[in-house]
Amino acid sequence: MAIVRVNRHDGIGMTSERTRLRMVDRLREKGIKDVDVLTAMSLVPRHVFVSEALSIRAYEDTALPIGFGQTISHPYSVARMLEVLRNGQDLQRVLEVGCGCGYQAVVLSKLAREVYSIERIASLLGQARRTVRSLRIANVKVQHGDGHLGIPDIAPFDGIILAAAGVEAPPALLAQLAVGGRLVMPRGVGESQQMVLIERQADAYHEQVLEMVHFVPLLPGVA
Ligand code: SAH
């Protein structure tokens, strides 16, 4: 009897490109319309961002544990937030708060010229950095820190996306948004969270409240 060795990076079975394309089909069926977002998600192997034991579930539309009490976001949440952030336009400089395992940052790398991603948990950031390197992604820079503060030295950003739910948009992030830029975040606590889009106009911030969402909380400080 032949022995078949299954390697998580081989792309067979539940981690194959075909499985990934089926995930993208489901995103389309659930209402994601931005072709560039769908293409970006078809290019990024989600299974390499989770542990080997969970990699067979990587293309289900579910959040999966990545350690330290955190999760990799649902594919649908990632697609929807990126669709809202992009609004059909190419992005230049984007800030992500809540890098986690780095999945969304790598999807963003296909949609933006430069991606900066902050994570408060140092060990998670180390893993994310290794994964980003192993995929040879050159336009993603990950940083350890408290995302509430943003990155003043790199600002302004034409897009800011939060992968963790805050009670309010952090003031420093609003200040680091370029005029004409868009910030997307889950806002609220516990089960009661809504996706919010804030656009910076010349003399005001314009806010739109979108659908209900469920994310881990935005926490203060670093760990
Ligand atoms: N972007 C990830 C989602 C990770 S979950 C993905 O692609 O799946 C959200 C992450 O936000 C967690 O790793 C959590 O540690 C981080 N986080 C929470 N509060 C933060 C803060 N103030 N600054 C930076 N990261 C934060």
C-alpha cells in the first residue's frame, strides 16, 4: 500500500487551492462584490496562518484560535471590511491595528502599496513576522505596540482598519487619517458591536454605521 505524506504546505486536500477557491465562491455568494478583494483572498493561503492541527479547517468561514486567547478573523469579516475600506479604489498606505497571525495584513498586501500592522502581543507578532517572511511579502511591516497610538512617524494613512473592537475610534488614529481617507472598525462591547466607517473630509469626519459584527476586544497597552 502506498504511503501518502500530507504536508500542510503541499496544497492537497483541505488546504488546496481548490478548497480556497470554494471559500472565495462562498464569499461571493454571501454578497462580497469587490473583485479585487475576492482575487486577493484567492491568492493568500489562509492555512499557513494557523496551527497544523487546525489547517484542515482554514477555509471554513469561521474564526479559529491562534493562541493567547486570540483568533484569526472570519474570512467573511476580512473580505467585508476590506471591501468597505477600499471602496473600489487602490490603497496607498494602510494601517492595520491587531495584526494577530498576519492573515489580513497579507491579504491587504495585495490591495495596498504599503501595509503597516501593529500587534500588542509580542509572541503573536513574532509568529506573524515569520509567516509574512516565509511568504516573501515585502510591503507589509509589522510592529509591536499599542494600536491606539497608531504610527505618527508614518502617518498619514489613506486607510486604517481595526481587527479588534473598541468603544470609540481612538483619537490618535483619527488624527493620522489622511483627508479623503477611510477608517473601518468594529465598535462596541461584547455581543453588541457594529462595523463603522469613518471618512475624513476637509473639515469634518463623516460616520456611517454598518452591519453587526463580532470581534475580540481592543485592549490597552502591550503584552
Ligand atoms: N488581523 C488578524 C485578526 C487578529 S484578532 C487576522 O487577520 O485574523 C485581533 C488582534 O488584535 C489580536 O491579536 C489582539 O491581540 C490585537 N489587539 C487587541 N488590542 C490591540 C491594541 N490595542 N493594539 C494592537 N493590537 C491589539
